[in-house]
Amino acid sequence: MQPMLLSTIAEAVEGRLADAPDPEVVVDQPAVFDSREARPGSLFIALTGNTADGHDYAHAAVKNGAVAALTTRPVGVPAIVVDGDVLAAFGRLGHYLVHHTLQNTHVVAITGSAGKTSTKDLIAQLLPAAGPTVATPQSFNNEIGLPLTITMADPATRYLVLEMGARGTGHIRDLTRIAPPHISVVTNVGTAHVGEFGSRDNIAQAKGEIVEALPDGGLAVLNADDPRVRAMAHRTRARVVTYGLSPEATVRALDVTLNDQGQPSYTLHTPEGSAAVHLTFVGQPQVHNSLAAAAVAREAGLPVDQIANLLSTATTQSRWRMETHTRADNVTVVNDAYNANPDSMRSSLDALAAMARGRDQRAIAVLGPMNELGDDARAAHEDVGRHAATLDLDRVIVVGGDEAGWIQQAASDAGAHAVHLPDQETALQLLRSLLQPGDVVLVKASRGVQLQQLADALLQPDPEASGA
């Protein structure tokens, strides 16, 4: 973070100093929400959540080195006190930093129903070749994570890569007001959170706010293979570059193949030339994610050969997204349990089938429910079950309540060997008795189901087998 006087921050957030802080003391480290992460030079943001109040941890944060806390009331340690909402005040700080200390920084904003984080991670690994780059950590893509990421940048930052999520119409518009983008990327419009938005068209309306925020000289990077995303070209004054498999796409993938690890290869084709790409990531959706990253890198001036080389050496940066590990007994566990929607479920199942076929090994899918699908929930779960049945998987293990049962019933009715289990412990016991050397196991569910814990447990030695 660019060093700032505490008094300047107080002015930026429309707050007042309390409990005798030194107005000339400097904040020069990123903001923190966790008092345990505070260090000398940081600012502690005292958020109030459902189970904890950050104000109660202000003393600990200052003890650990924080210069002051951002609060709504005096807390007995140096603080900037604001009226109303700490989070809104933190957004004002992010806005101030973007407009006053990051004037020469290009903001790259990314949204979409799926693939946001993977695309962000790829862009963050390509753009450093064009200049110093700061990117959203993990999936901190909301009104908390966005200003937090901004505080990680300084005037030397050339590219600020910001993932932007939405839980409703207007959310992305609010984020772009804090950090107006120069480049906006939309990955797709799927069925994730359709229960909250009401329809796919409503999702498209919300996601498209990211291109409406572009200036005349900006760039919209749009998925040519998604008609709702492609239509967003009419909602911006900026230039438009498209990417995808479509012959009309500006940045295209030709001759896509998957190896026996489920890793895609293709020829990257741009108006400037072509080059071969061999991704280390697993799954067909990574082709589109990498094409979006390539389009952004092309705008940053990188040549196609360099883009292809960087894509081919890029690695997974965020956990639980087709995260692949092979045990000592050659059982491969694919942990894709960060989140799930019908589109990503089908893609992950396709990748599992391809991996197992490539190795002539058994394919076992461990699936949990998908959240936030509203009235479409039953039909969506049943569609996933039927799709699993078409792939000739060796076993489909479904974990959870009624929604999981819909997957299992549809899969069984379509001829799959499927079983419905009530909880992770039961599933773990079955898997430990079932798995054989060479098996490929996919674990996939929505984030709240927390099947990533089951995937992690599968990588640990079986206590009973070891005699513990």
C-alpha cells in the first residue's frame, strides 16, 4: 500500500480520529480483517459479522502492530471512527486509493457465473510479464475483498486484477464505482445462483454491469461461445474482443485435445499469429479460461508465443478447483469441491471420464448437492444424474440430503451404478473399502456442502489400514 498518513485516511473514509492516535503516523501495509494477521503499518478493519464483532479484537490487532482500527465507535485503542457502516467506509478508502494513488494502474475486472477465479489466476500469471501486477487473493470478490485487494497495490502497480462477484443486480455496479475498470472480462452466464437472481437473463443483466462501467477507451473481453455474454457488446462504448471456439472469435482455440491427465492442449490463434498451448490444468473449461487470459495479455502487448508459453507453465493458484493429487498407491483424487452448478458439474464429470479412459482405469464420482438453484433445483440435479449415467462411470456416490438423492435416483434410473449416502463419514468409509490402485476419484459439490474435507481425507492414510 502507498504510505498514507492516518489523518489522510480518516479524511478519505469520512471518519474522525479517536483514542489519541498520532495523525502523522503512516499506514504502509495492506489492511487486515483478522487481528492475528495485523503487523506494523497495517490498518485493522473492524467488521461485524453474524458470530463475531471485529471491534472486540481491535486491542489484539494494535498489539500485533496495527497502526489503528477502522471502527464505528471508540474501542480504547487508536481508531478511525466512522458513522454508519465500516464496510462502506472501507469502500471509500478503496475508491480514494484508486483515484489518488493508482492513477497509472490499469484495472482488469473479471466476472461470470463460473471460472472467475481460475481466469483471474491465469491473468495474474501472465500480466507480470508486462508490468508489476496485484490480483485478488483466493476468491475475495465482494465489497470486502475488493478494497482489501486495492490496499495491496501501490503506484508501481501497473495492473490491478480484480475478481467481481454478484449476489444480485447492482452489486457489480457498486464494485466498479470503487474501482472503475479499464478492461472487463465476462467468462459466462450460467445457472449458478439462479435461485437468487430468478433467471439466467437476470444473471446476464447483473454480470453485464461490468462492461457498462468501461470508458470509451476501455476493452470488453467477451466469451464468443456464450450468447448472453456475446450480447453484452451492445452494452458498452468500449472496444470488444471475443474469445472462444467460435470461428468468429478474435482469440480462438483450434484442435483442442485432452491428454490422459485431463489436461487440454490446443493451438492459440490470434490476429497476430498462432502458437501451441499445453495447459497443466485439468478440464475442458480451462480452455475458455485461458483464452480469456490470453485476450487480456494480448491487450497488454505480449506476443502470442510468449502468451502461449506462459499459459503452458501456469499452475493452479486457488484450492479445490480441479485440484489433482495422486496417492502413493496411484489413486488420483480430483478435488473440485469449491463450488458447483449444473454446467460445472457436467464439465467436471466429463473431465473425470476422460482421465479414466486415458489411463484405462476406474472412474468414481463423489457428488454433493448444488445450492441456490431455486425452482430449478430438482430438474437440475436430475439432469446431472442422467449426464453421469451417459459417461459409463464405474461408480457414482452421492452424499447429502434430498437434493443429493435426486442425482442418485436419476443416475440409477438411467443405468448408472449409483448410491446415496447421508454424510461424509459414511462416504469416506465406503471409499476406503472400495478404492483400488489406479482409480480416479472426482469430488464435486457446492461450497457449503464442504466435500473438500472428504477429498482431503482421501489423501490421508487410512488409520484402520495402518493399525492406528
